[in-house]
Amino acid sequence: MQVPTELKFTKDHEWVSIDGDIATIGITDFAQGELGDIVFVEIETLDETLDQEEVFGSIEAVKTVSDLFMPVGGEIIEVNEEIDGSPDVINEDPYGKGWLIKVKVSDVSQFDTLLDAEAYKELIGA
Amino acid sequence: MSVLRKENHLSQSSFGALVTTDRLLKSKNTKMKTTALTAVHESLGAKMIPFAGYNMPVSYEGLIAEHHCVRNGVGVFDVSHMGEFMVKGKGALDLIQWISSNDASKLTPGKVQYSCMPNATGGVVDDLLIYCLAEDAFLLVVNASNIEKDWNWIQSQNRFDAVLEDISENTSLLAVQGPKAIAALQSLTDLNLADMKYYTFDKGVFAGIPNVIVSATGYTGSGGFEIYVDNASAKEVWDAVFAAGAPYDIKPIGLGARDTLRLEKGFCLYGNDIDDTTSPLEAGLGWITKFTKDFVNSDALQAQKEAGVTQKLVGFELVDKGIPRHDYPIVNVDGQPIGRVTSGTMSPSLGKAIGLGYVAVASADVDSEIYIQVRNKSLKAKVVKIPFLK
């Protein structure tokens, strides 16, 4: 189970990579493993500005569907186009090629509400 | 609370494969039934889930790979959670004829029949397989989730003095499924597997174990066998099957792939597509509902057949992007409610989103345009022929 120490996490099993006020967001290795084979990702919120905890899309495995929640509020400035054609990259490389969105963060102080790797490991019992 | 906060209505699906984080973490502390092979699945690294009260493998290496393994090669399911009842004695056939909708008098020793047990109020108690062991001895194989309900129901209907025995707890069941199943298993038995016709079985020595039922049946539509053994022999048979099947790349398969495999073939799943409230005639089970005899609720079902059903279980595929799920509403072109989805998935073999659902008869013809309400959207779908996969 990979939990990279340079990332931040949410209790909803999303990871956040921070670069200034730009956040790159995906789902964790644990989440992709629990979901199983991911077959469809729907993100129709490009260019929208959403609050922290708002739903920005959904992710479907063969047997399950889950909503995706904004770890921090902001404008969705980019959606990973590669996952449209091959959502399985999320299973294969959740922290790399399987990223979901980039967000221009409205309030960088919200980063403080995220979990660090240690706290996330504790959450998933790793 | 789920992996990513799953929608509540989905977690109520009767199929247990909706794995949630909390459930996984807690499952270690809750008492679940095990099969004789649970420790084997855990040692293989299977993802385990609670299903019908049992701790069962939902997947090993991954659902889609396991699905293709069964369609193109051979795979093994532990389905020991299924229930098995022996029905014996002079009244055995009379009892079975009364509780089941198909005509069991057509059975001869060595034959299997798919059937259902109607209830007295228009629905279905369970669907099941009936094995004719001898003229006055039958084996009923029922769904795991219904074992207690079925047992009580059958006993309540037994005015024929048939002798009933629930052997579920002592019986293990391996389903070895796929086009390479014959080749993978033949070295384990003198029974001629290639000559065994669909829905027949034989009893013999298998993997050195006597009195094993080997049945040319299954729930995948890819051919293969179901093997009934005592719990005490289950591990030995499992190991022998994997050793004999190794040259054919035999693999363990979880319940997740079992569901996608059966759905592609349009097989009903009790609790999803049929239940205590659905008519067998509406469910497309008219072919196993024979009015040549009296059975539970047969008068009412015959009247329903003559009057015509108002809704039907149909197969559909999505035209728009998305995946249908159990209990999503179905509407017509004008947005009026016409039914609900009972099963849905992304079909690994077809690469399409497919589903089963009940719709009003006006929208039940092939090519009818229907709409599936997926959360806040209506997705276009069309009615197609079942099976989805030929």
C-alpha cells in the first residue's frame, strides 16, 4: 500500500499535491484497491468553482459508484483527459498518470485541514 | 461511510460486492460463516466480503481479468455458500411438483432442471436447481441468502410426507467454468466429461474422492461443471483441480466476476431481478412455468398469463455514457416513470454498459427507447435481446 509522504490526504481517500495555489487531486492507492477495476470516470465540472467538500464528479468500478469530493475549494482548471479513454490508469498509477483534476485554490489555508501521510495511514489501518 | 462516500441506495443492493472501507475494517470483528475454503481464499490474497452471511471472495487478481479467464479459459468459484436440501421418499416428487413451477415429472435420474418456487402472493420464494438422484430422491440447490426462508417454506408445504434434510452446512460446491473446463478436469475422473450434456450430472470418483456429484451446469454461460463434495474433501478437491488445471492456466474467480458473467448471459439473480414480489411471468420465466400441473399459486399465475402481464423484465444497453445500477428509475421518452433497473454493470466482454430492468409492456419491445435516471441525469438506453453476449 503506497502512501507517499510528500502528498496530503482526505478522509474520503483523495490525495492532494500542492504547488503554490495549484492543487493536483486524485484518489489514493487504497481507494483504487477497494474500488477494484475502474471503468468510468465522469467529471463535468471543468471551469467551475466549487467549495471544499462539494462533489466534482463520480468514479465507477464494475460493481460500485462513488462520488468525488473537492479536498479544497477552488476553480477546476484542468481535467486529466487520459482517464476518459483508459480509466484503468487510475488502478495502475493512482498517484501519477491516474490524477483526476487540477484546481486553482481559492483559500490556501484550507491545505491545513488535510491529513498528512501518517494520519492517513492511521485512518486506513496501514 | 464508504470508500469515497458511496450513495446510500447502492449499499442496499442485495449483491454484496459493494465493498466499503468501514465494513472491511469491521468485518474482522463480526461473526460470519465460513466455507471449508475460506482460509485458502485468504491465503491467496482474495478480497473478502460479507455475502449472505458468509465471508466470501469477491475478487483475487481483479474482476475484469477473472471475467475474461472464465470466458476464454477456465476458472474456479467456491460457491459453497449455496444451500442444498435432500428430498426423499414416496412423496418427494409430489412435494417438488407442488412447490416448483417447472414440470419435475420430466426428470429422470441424472438430469437437472432449472425451476422456481412461486409464493402464494404472486412472487417468487427462490429460484433453484432440481437434481433427480433417483425416482424418489432429489437434491434442491437454492440461493445462500434464502436457505432459511426456503427451508421453512418447503416444510410448510410438505403435506406429502416427503423426507427433508438440509445438507447445506456439510456440502461444498466448486464451480469450474469456462471453455477449457473439460480439458482441465478430465484427468481427475473416469466420468466422461466431454459426453456429459448440459443440465445432466453423474456421480463417481473425482480426484480420488468417491460419490462426488459432477454436474454440467453453471451460472456463467461459458460451459463447465459444478462439483459437490463433503466439506471434509473440499480442500483436497480444490488442490487437485488446480494441479490438474495448471497447464490450462486455471485461476480462482470471485463473486464479482460471477455477477458480470451471469449478467452478460441474462441470467436472473434472486434479490435483484426476481424476489418475493416479482411474477415469474414478468421475469421472463414463463419457460419454466408449466400449467400442465397444479402448483403453489398456479391458478393466479395462469390468470395473469391469460390476461397478459403489465410489465416485463428486459435487457437494455446504454446509448449515453454511464453505468446503470440496481434500483435506478427507468422513464420513457416523455419522462414518465415506467420501471426500474434490477441489475447493471459495465460488461467486460462487450465493453458496453448493460442492464436488466422491469418496464411497462409498451416499452418492452426490442429497440424501444428508454431512459435510465442516473443520479441527476436521464441517460438514453435501448431495449435489446437477452442474452447480451451470444
